[in-house]
Amino acid sequence: MEKPRSFNPVQIRFMKVLFVLTICFNMAGTALAEDRLIVKNANGTNTFKVEDIGKVTCSSRMLVNGASEWGSAPFVLGQDAGNRGVVITDKAASNPKNIYFGWNTGATHDYAEIFALQENVAWMNLVLVPSGGNVGIGTKSPIQPLQMGSGAYVSSGGVWTNASSRAYKQDIKSLTGDEAAEALTALQPVQFSYKADPKESHVGFIAEDVPDLVASTDRKGMSAMDVVAVLTKVVQDQQKTIAGLSRKVAALEQK
């Protein structure tokens, strides 16, 4: 008869642990099938859980891809240079439609990007507040559909309105008739098309060629209000001249 096999104390302890683990795993696969992974803190409270359907619950901050805590932000993603940040996709098998959030993908992160793209097909529209609400840039309390921190805004009727309150301005002084007349004479109206939209024709001015009175700092753009102010002053002076001449004519007619 074969002699019964004996086990040393270490082997016996290992088999006990293996037996307990087997029971635990069997329970997790039956009675507790919805909770595949649970992490608890020292107080016994669930801090992280993966359910049977794949749902993940995290009650604390989540730091991803080497990110460190940032204030009290609940989710912090580390974005590597040259790679995208957060991508939301429609999961299509080919040419998926994706929304991208994050820093640019250059060698250094110089600016942030938000854009929509159908891969290998075309850029997609990105719509803000499609059902209502306002968009503020540089302001926390926009009261217009699009409002700038400078005070300029687009009205509900679609009209761009420049910031023109006295509260926004300094060094205010009157525009003289000579200054306005000189600027008006120097303006050279032209016809043109924008390179980005060559099929559409426009009339206007070349920013590099306009007089200093109505030129922008970088001479790459112009404010229509500047030209309006020049025209207003010239017309006002002309109206005064016309009124004076009319009075003289009326006086001569009465003689």
C-alpha cells in the first residue's frame, strides 16, 4: 500500500489560502456578479467599483496618464506632446465622427483646441448652445447671444454692436473738420475678393493703405465705425457750409 503523502507547514498554509480564495472567487461570480472589482478605503466605504456591465464608479479624483492633482478637479488628464487629448467618437467602424478637446499636437503645447472632424472626410460643424443660452468671451455674465468682455456683442437680431460707452473710453477729444476731411480724401475705395472666398466680391479699403486716423495698430484690419465718424464730421461741416450759403442766397433774393 502506498504511504500517505505528508505536507510541510508552509504547504499546508498555502493550500488554506488557496481554498479561501477559491470560495471568494466563486462567490464573486455568483451572488456578487454585479461587482467585479471593489476598492474600499480604511472606513470600508467604496471608493472604486467596476460592475459586471462594465460601469465604473469612482468616488474620488481620477488622475490619468501621469497627471497630478490640480486643485479640487475630479478628473485630470495628462496629454503627451504630439498626441490628442480627450476624444469623443460616434464609434463608427470607418471614418468616425470625433470631437477633440485638448492642447495642440505640436512638439510644445502652445494653444488649446476644440473641433469636430469626420476622419478622412471633412470638418464638422461645432454648435454652441443650439437650444438657447448666451456665449461670453471674457465675461461671466453674457446677456447677448455673443458678448465680449470689451462690451461688444452680437444682438438677438444678428447685428454686431461695437462697445461705445463712455465708460470704456479714455483720451476723448473732438475730431476736427480738417482732420476728417484729410482722412476722407486719403481713403481709396477698391473692389476685391477675399482669398478664402474668391467667388464673393466686396468693396472697401486696403488696411495697409488707409490714413493713420482710421488705421489699426497692425494695419491688418479696419473698424467701420472709424470711417463712419470721419464721414459724419465731413458731412456735418458740409451741412454748415450749405446752411450758410442758403442764408446768403435767401438774403440776396430778398433785395
